[in-house]
Amino acid sequence: MISIKKFISILKKYYPKTEIRTKETFKKHTTFKVGGKIGAFIEIHDIKTFFNVFELIKKYKIRYFILGAGSNLLASDKRFNGVVIKVALNDYLIKEGRIICGAGLSLFRLSSIAIENCLSGLEWSYGIPGSVGGGIKMNAGCYGEEIGNFVEFVYYTDGNKIYKKTKTELDFSYRHSYFTDKNLVILKVCFKLSKGSKEDIRTKCYEIYKKRKQSQPYNLPSAGSIFKRPKDGFAPVYIEKCNLKGFRYGGAEISSKHCGFIVNYNGKATFKQIFKLICKIKKTVLKKFDIILEEEIIILR
């Protein structure tokens, strides 16, 4: 294994047109606004560039992390001595009631495109800050819907070839898909939607957005819901019954508006403070209710 500095020089030699940034931080690229320096940051806008970069990553056994919108991630404050590849494949195509789009497209943008093209089904996602790729990987959902319900097929890669899987092959379930816990990169997704009235779709989107802003700490940095729904009940209910709403460690707070969220309430929270809160919640809920809460977010140490 070679140093990240040496790897950057090799990458520049073979692919001089690839933009490599060495002064980026996870704090800048996550909705939690937390995280340390990144050894090399590369934003991918086309599949060819991805394969070029990934070929060298594998050859030199460089640590890497695939980043979407950073909306479901808690990253360590320590330096990430590797390559972060941000998937920024944002193209899209409308065809016969379908939206075929790159994995880097934001869910907010996707639902806006659906509105403009009178396509219904994604109203529930209006206002979610995540990316299409991240949403597929974790089968994101809310208000009784899940993104997997609207997928027709997905193109993805293991860094060697491009593969295609249809909805029935993608193993969608609650906060789970075929891609969960696998080192695969989602490239393109096809959503099959229903025709509808633009006015009706827009109205429903705006109602959901209003409801989301009223019920969630939308104005503070967070990573959305911290925990998955347990087998019985709801994580925020258990947390509130443990009298943890509003509890703080430094700049990290169990939201007083929605205790399913941990927020960086003053912009100065650290990884350790947020992680300490997560551990406290899990320990307290386990002791009081004998329920093990499982994180929904990705924790990168």
C-alpha cells in the first residue's frame, strides 16, 4: 500500500484531467456538518472517470468511501487517509411514465422533476436532502411509502463491470436493499410512476414539505432519523419516555422538536459528542424497555 500523497501523484500522471481536491472535509460534505479532513476528494460526473479512478484505487489498495449527499452519515473528526468519491451523476431522462436518472440526483430534485412532468408516486420524498443512490441503498421512506416501491431497475457496478437488476431482484425491505452492506456503487435508477394532475401532485408535495418542516428540526444540521423502527413501537416514543428529549453533550442535542433526531444545535458538535449521545440513547432505552435500537445512519470512524 502506498501513501495517499503518492497515490494522488500517480492518479494525476495517468488521468491529468481528473479533478482531485486535497483540502476538503466531511464537515463540508455532510448534513450533520461534522467530520475531519479528507485525503483526496474526487467528484465523479461520468462513469468513465469512475472506472479510471477505481481501477487505480484497487491496484494500489487505497482506502475509499463512496459519498452521496452525505445526509445519512456521521463521520469521524479524524483525518480520512484515503479517497472519497462523491457520486455526482445528476443526468435524467423522462420516458413513458418513467424517470431514468443518475444516482447522484437529489431526492428533492427528483420529486420536483416528477411534479413538472405530471408523474405521481414520489410526493412523500419532497424535501428529503438525500441522493437517489443513497435512498436506494437504504430503501428510504416515510409517511407509509418506500422508494423501492417505485423502482423498475437499477444499474450498478463493482468497479469491474456494470450490472442491471430489476425490482424483484433488489430485495427491498424496511431500510434494506440488495446494496445494503455491499461495496457496490449505484449508477443509474429507473422509476416507474403514474400519470397525474400537476396541480394535485404539487399540492401534495407542498403539504408533505410543510408537515416535515413543522414536525422535524429542519433548520438545524442533522442526519435525519438516527434509529430504525424497532420491532415494536417507534424509537422516538421510547426516547421521549426515557426523558431524553433536549439532552445535550456539548454541541450535540437530542432534538427538543423531534427526539428521533440528534442535531448539531450550535454548529460546533463533534463526532465524539454525537456518538456519545447515540450510545446513551441505546443504553437507556435498553435498560428501561429491554429494546435494542439499531442505527439507521452510517457511522464512519
